Amino acid sequence: MSYLESVAQFYSEVAETPQVGLCCVQSSPLQLPGLNIPGKMQEMNYGCGTTVHATELAGNPTVLYVGVGGGLEALQFAYFSRQPGAVIAVDPVEMMREAARQNLQMAAQENDWFDPSFVEIREGDAFHLPVADASVDVVAQNCLFNIFEPADLAKALQEVYRVLKPGGRLLMSDPIATRPIPEHLQQDERLRAMCLSGALTYERYVQHLVQAGFGQVEIRARRPYRLLDRQSYGLEEHLLLESLDSVSFKVSIPDDGACIFTGKTAIYTGLEPFFDDQAGHVLQRGLPAAVCDKTAAKLAATIPDVIVTSSTWHYDGGGCC
């Protein structure tokens, strides 16, 4: 049995018998006016953060959700669109697809604005998304891609890139590791299915996104997720996993490299009212301006009158690169 087959078997089990706290979510589901989440859907909230960011959902985008789970985030996306078929949810596990359908039926009984036709559930997997090239505005996945081994992760990201429209967005929430996970844990298929042993470091995670072609990546949140303690997991020292929420844009990669925003700002401290680096960055004296990490490094290395602040890991748009 391949590790992907083991994962499918595991999620068939948790579709039939929900495991509350399986992914140890550190934040409650997004609370929205008039949105009631059925109890079973809440129990099946198998995610490590959130992919639902209202600022990314203007203009009624078509959303493709990969790995439907209990349907919670598909319901949240439908809250913003409220149109038949505007949310397409894909899952390879039949029992999970059926559980999500039942949960969405319950959601229709508890939310007078919601109709199950707002979410179309299709059979498919991350390597063969059942939609046409450049056909969706947003792709979202929560706590799925971290399960994949690196070669499969590359395939999944290439497939996401294929189906996104130019300028489209990939919304992800995944565990990352504060240092490389030892091989003996990576080989444990059940721990991998539980989102505990497949996580990459932040640097490798972002590298995969850029290698897939995404020219801009924005970090929405980064927070502690789980601790793999040395006694239980055969480690020399404790290993912290973090939850990373990110938005990646299908835009061209600039000649000098992708733009990665982690919440850094640049502050001009000189005597003039403004500073213009003649590369598209104009800083007003004393006012922090959001910049990508690439620009932050260039300014810090070359301009004495510019202070660069540390990453906040909570960036929600604006600024320049």
C-alpha cells in the first residue's frame, strides 16, 4: 500500500467517525454574521488554520477547494458567493465526499441563505483536478499538501498553477517544521496522514511555491501548531510545528526573484520629505511602508537612512516589492 493509499484509508475512517481535534486547530472557524456551522461539520474541521480571507474574495470568484473534508470551508466560501456552482470541492475519498454532502444538507437547514447547489462536490485529487486550464480564480487547500512527499507536492502545485487564471490566487494553510523532520518520522505513514510528519521547513515550503511559478507569496499568519516531544517521537530534542497561512499569486516571477511578503516594513529616517530609490519604491519620512523581503534586504544593505523592521508573519496586502 502506497502512502497515498494509507492516507485515503485514514480519511475514510475519520469521515465515518469524526476525530475531534485531529488537526489541533489553534483558531476557531471564521465567525460570519448569519453563518451557522452544524456540529458535525465543526467536529470534522480537519485543518490547521484557515484559507478563508475576505479580502481575497471580492468580485464573486470561482473557488476550487482541494480536499473537501467536512465541508466547513466550502460553506464559508459559499457564504461570500451565494451562487450555484461558484464553489467546486474536490476529494478522492468517497466517504469524505458523502460526509461533506450530508453536512452541507444540514447547513442548508440551519442557514436560510444557503443552498447545497452553491457547492459542487466532484471526485478528483490534487494531481488531476477535474477542471479546465485557467478556469478558476481561487484554489484553496487546508492541511492537505503537507501530507505529500516533495515530488508529489511539486506535482500538486503544478496542477494548481494549470487551473488558475492569470492573476489567480492559491490560498493555503499547512503545518511547517521549525527544523527538518527526521527520516524515521517521515516514513511513518499514519503520522503523515495526521499532518505530523510531512511538514517542510518554511524555506523549503516557499521554495516549492516559487518553483511552481508563483511570482508573489504573502504570509497571512504563522503560529505554533503542535509540539513533537522527544519522548513520544524518538527525538534528541523537542520539535515545534507551526501553522502557516499563505496566499500565492499566479503572476510572473520578476528577473530579480519572487516577491515574498512576511510583514516587513521600511522606514526612511533621512532629512528629505521622501526617499525614492529609482526602482519603484518611494518612502515618506517616518512612515513605515510594507515591502517584500527581497526589497527589505536591498534597502537595508545599501541605504543608511532606511530602517527595516522584522517580519510580523501577518501581512494582508498593500506595499511594494
